[in-house]
Amino acid sequence: MEVKIHAKTQANSDLQKEAILDDFRVAVMSRHASLMGRKEVFMGKAKFGIFGDGKELAQIAMARAFKKGDFRSGYYRDQTFMMALGELTVKQYFAQLYAHTNVEADPASAGRLMNGHFATRSINEDGTWKNLTNRYNSAADISPTAAQMPKLLGLAYASKLFRENKGLKSLTQFSVNGNEVAWGTIGNASTSEGMFFESINAAGVLQVPMVISIWDDGYGISVPQEFHTTKGSISEALTGFQRTESEKGFEILRVKGWDYEALNQAFTYAGHIARSEHVPVLIHVEEMTQPQGHSTSGSHERYKSAERLKWEKDWDCIAKFRDYITTNGIATADQLDAIDAEAKAEVKKQKEAAWQEFSKEIKEELETAVQLIKAAAELSSRKVILLQMADDLKKTINPIRKDVISTVRKILLILRAENESVKGELKSWYEKQVEKNHDRYSSHLYVEDSFSSLKVKEVFPMIDEKSALVDGREVLQAFFDYTLENDPRFFAFGEDVGKIGDVNQAFAGLQAKHGEWRVTDTGIRECTIIGQGIGTALRGLRPMAEIQYLDYLLYGLQMLSDDLASLHYRTKGGQKAPLIVRTRGHRLEGVWHAGSPMGMILSSLRGMIVAVPRDMTQAAGIYATLLQSDDPAIVIECLNGYRLKEKMPHNIGKYTIALGKPEILRQGEDVTVVTYGSMCRIVMEAALELAEIGISVEVIDVQTLLPFDTYGIIGESIRKTSRVIFADEDVPGGASAFMLQQVLDHQDVFRFLDAEPQTLPAKAHRPAYSSDGDYFSKPSVEDVVEKVYLLMHESNPKKFPSL
């Protein structure tokens, strides 16, 4: 559907003159911010710049259709939209460009993200939620291309849940009957990514109130459209998704990026049908321009023809907007020039104010450091070099914090042999700066307020001789049933989760009991399952997204790593998404479904809890802890444990497991073996065999890898046994090496070791098929026995002769 209006007589009937001139003011203010921002980078005052010039008019139209309670999930060219909403000031825009670490200066990221990454703050300082229905909301942006799309799906799906699930009606701070629209933006070239197509398909299936705007300037950096998209047009390529009178699908609109009236009509229409009918809409905004090229990293003159560059100048959306305004008699050219000049002056003023506030903090720190260095120099035998370094620091042009701290650290090294009277004040100041810089650059990886998962009170499971002996999956089933009954925010979804109750039956019968909006099947689409979870969690719900097998986590890993795991950190506590990802792994036969890629998970998911329960009783307790807190998590259940017998706790749903607290499964005196998950059973069986030959093994289940033993339990065990083996099913150098590093670096055990610490991982390859494949690929009982025995042989070869 092409949206275009030619009748000039309609100009003043739909939009008042003053509103049109306000739109012009926002457009030129945003343009001047882009132009000046580029210059700031080239002057060395900012590291990198990427700007939204050429996209102004469409973003203003989108802002007009955007309502309070709505959510945006976009990308780094949406500055005009945020300015039009009043959610981004010019001063804040430049504060982010300079990387100002003050959250008041840069509310979106506190200087942790490059410019053009927009976010509103959903969370109060105490960790409670703000009322999201009476404010404009922007989910925190990420740079990976098209990665904003899966989260957009989740933001829109939340509206579907709030409208259809009657149990959520009381959550009025999060939704008004599901009337909220999720608005997404993406560049034309990024629509080639699989995440975009998967999100489009899922939105069409789910019929959620989602409006995707494609800013199409004909290029993807230097690569023209014909290399990106079938038919050279994403809207043409997606025509099969267009809804009809008899078939659900997308409403697809096409509009020119310079056509002011058509843009307003398109976005108004899209917002209306998405909001009222819960129909997804795609708006293809064509013929956009990019006056300064892709970013400050290069010049578009290198790859655009002279004809194309002239066209972009002639069809620039602000130039065409000027023509529209003057042709329709809304304002004269002189009046527009005056607005333009006023906007330029204001942008310059706010830019300079942002720079002054940013540089003032650093200059004050620099001055203090210089004074302390000079004072130390007067008392030091290295006076000449210290005074020279102080002078060099003072002369630094546009200093950054690194210049100050790096110099001070070098000087403290020079002063290492001097007494405290010389270096004491400088050292004390530096130590205080270390604390401040932790807050500025390293805080809020996890929730730090009262909603931290580490602050949940531990409640032990009540198990006695009267406890029923059941399959492990029945413990989970009872827990999920209890939680669905008692927490309306909780819902679970994933492949095969709904009707059959997941492939291992932990949700068996629960869809029939609690309804399809609480226990829901999805298509085979792990990436958007994760996005669905992130988006709904951002809107105050408590989703459990199931990835059927651990191997399939790779499909959603980018969303987990680049978006979810870093969300709380990159907003410095401004947003949180307490999503629980449920999956299963560990022992099974074959190359797939038997993997335990824990090293990959540990390296890429810092910012998430990584839980590895050994049985379903522990898993249920971990889930209870997570649901009482707000950290995102992945819980990896034991794939071979669902049919093993466990005792049903009397207090199912009410007991909790302390995260970061290992459990000693067996007391021992000779060797400590640290492990987790399905390996616990292997190690416990080996410990029994070793006991028969006089070797006492202490077996420790870590329970969570992130956080890892915050109680120091493993260190205490090593101090007792003086020997340790870290055993798991990951490849060599994976989680076993991680556990070893954590204990050596943080628990002061090296001096207590009588033998070299050992790891016992799986082979470097994936397990071959069959039980023989498992036996020869992953650690067996015999492997554990022999590894422990060898340690004891080294210490006492007479008592334990070589095998």
C-alpha cells in the first residue's frame, strides 16, 4: 500500500501551522546536532560518531503516533524521534557522545555506550518499577544489526498478554488493557539479517501490535541495495506477508521519507490498527538520505556517484520540508531561516554546556592529581621526574580520565621504595578513585539493590520419610503448577511446552489447567523465543523461555549475550529484564543434545545467573529464588534426570536455594572434587569406590557457575584436604578451567596445596553416539577413580602403588 497525498488544501486541516513549525524546529535542531557531533569527533573530543541525519522527517511522524505506554526498540539513528518525544535533550545527546559517566547527564547509558543508543529509565533507584503507562518508553539499544527485532517482538507480545490474560488486569502500572504499541526501527540493509526475518514471521503468526519502520537510504555502508535485498525492496520481497480479508498477516505500507503529509498519515494509520486490532505493520520508508555518510569512520563520497550525491542534496527531507512549508503558505523562507539559526545557536550552546560539565569533572581530578604529585615530589628523591610528569599531565589537551589515572599509577610505581610520608596522600586519593571508577565503569553487571538474587533468604526443602518418591520431572511439574497458581506474572513458552507439556513432561497438563496464555507453544525459532522473553520481562512480567536443548542455545546466544546479559550494566541499573531461560543438557548419547558448552556460556553471558542443578529438587529451589529476585538467568537441567527418583518436598514452591553457595555432598579428608550437574552422580559413585580402597573424597556441587562460590566453601575444603580436582563435562579449558581460576584467584588456596590442582573435563570433541560414545567421550566413574588415585599415588606411592 503506497501512502501519498498531493492535495495541498489538506495541509492545514490535519496539522496546525504551529505544530508544523515545531516539527521543523525539531528537525533542524536534530540536523545541527548531527553536523556538530561529527565535528566534535574530528576535533578529538569524542571517540566515534554515528548520526541520524537524513531520517528526521519520518521520525517526527513516528513520534506523533507514539503514545504514552508505548515502547520503542530501535537503532542508532533515532535521535530525532527521541528529541521529538522530549525524551532526549541536545545536552544529553552530546553527553553521550563524550561518554559522560554521570547518569543524570546521560540517562540512557551513563557513558557506557557510544552515541545514538537510546533508553528511558524504567526502574527507580531502589529497584522498583516506575509506572510504564504514563511515560514514553524506549528499550535500551544495542549495536548488532537487526538485534533490536527479537526484543521488539517481545515488547509487542506483552501487550497481547495484557489484553488476553485476565489475570494480569490488576498490573495497571505496566499496561492499559494491552493498548500499547511496540515501535521498531531498522535500516534497510539490516533487514537481510536472519533475526529480522524470524521476527517478522513470528509477529505475523502471533498477531501482535508491532510497527516496524524501515529507514531506507539505498545503502548498507558502501553496499547498494541490489546486493542486500531480493527485488531491491524489502516491502516487495515481503508481499506474501500482506494480510488479506481472509488471511491474517502484516499490513505493509510504503511511503517516501521526504513526504511530510504522507508520513504523518502512514504512521497515524499504522499506530491505529496496531493498537486497536493487534495487527503487525511494516512501514517501508523509501528515498531517505544520509548527508554525512554512515559514520565518522569514512566518507560516502568514496562509494556514491556524483549523481547520487546531487540527488541526496536535492531530495533531503529537511529541504523538501522547507519547500512544503513555504509552498503551502505556512511560513516564509525568512521565518524558516530564523528558526534554523535559532536552533543552530541553541544546539551550539547545549553542546558547549555538555562539554563543560563532562570536562569539568576530569579537570578537577587532574588538578588534584597534579597537586598531590607535586607535593610528593617535594619529599621524594625522584623530584625531577615527578615534576616533569606532573607538568606533562597538566598540559594535556582535552584530557580524559585515563590520562590522570595512568599517570598516577606510573608515579606510584616510581615511588614504590619511598615511605608512606612521601606517597601516602597520593596513594589514598588513588584508592578512592578506584572505588569511584568501579561505579563509573564496572557497576551494575548484576542487580545491586534489594531485588538481587544474592539477597533472597535461603529456605531448605522439607523432606522426610513421608515424602513421596516420584520422578524428578514431577517435582518440577508441582513447582510450576504452584507458581502458575500464585504468580499471575509468570508464564512459560517454547517449543512443545504447551499442549504436550514439554518434551520431558515437566509442564504436563498445566496448559489445560492454567490456559494457553500461561503455558504456550511456539514455533521452532530460538532467537525470537529469547527476544519474546526479553521484551515481556522489560514490561514487568516474569517469563520463562524454554530452549529445548542446550545445543540450540546457539541460535539465541547473540540475544542473550549482546542484549539480555548486558542490559542492566549498559543502562547502569535503568532497565532490567528478569527473564529465566530454561534448558537441559549434560549426559546423553550423540553429538547433539549431549553437549555441555559451559565455557562458551560463561564467557558470553556475564550479567546472567548460570545455574547447573544436579537434580530437579535443586532446580525447583533455584527457580523459586530467581522468581523472588530480578537477575536474568539460565538454568541448565540434567537431561538424564527427569525419570530418576526424588523425594517430593512438602514445601514445594516455597523453599529456595542460595545462589553462589556450593553444597558439600560428601565429607572427605584426602581429596576435594568439585563438580556440578550430572557429573555429581558420577563423582559420588567414584567416591564410594575410592572409599573402599582407603581414599576419602570430599564431593562439592557448585550449583551455580555464575555466581561462583561466594561463600568460600571450596577454599575451606582445600585447606582441609590439600588436593583438588575440578571435574565436568565441558571441553578441556572450559568450565573446569573457569572453576580452577576462580578458586586460585579468589580463595587464597595455593599455599595450602600439596599437589598440583587438576581438571578432569570431557574430550575436546563432542560425544560419539551410543553408550560407548558417552563412556569414551565424557568423564566416567573409572576416570574419576583413576584421577583421584593418581593424586594419592604421588603423595604416598607406598600406600597407593602405581596402577
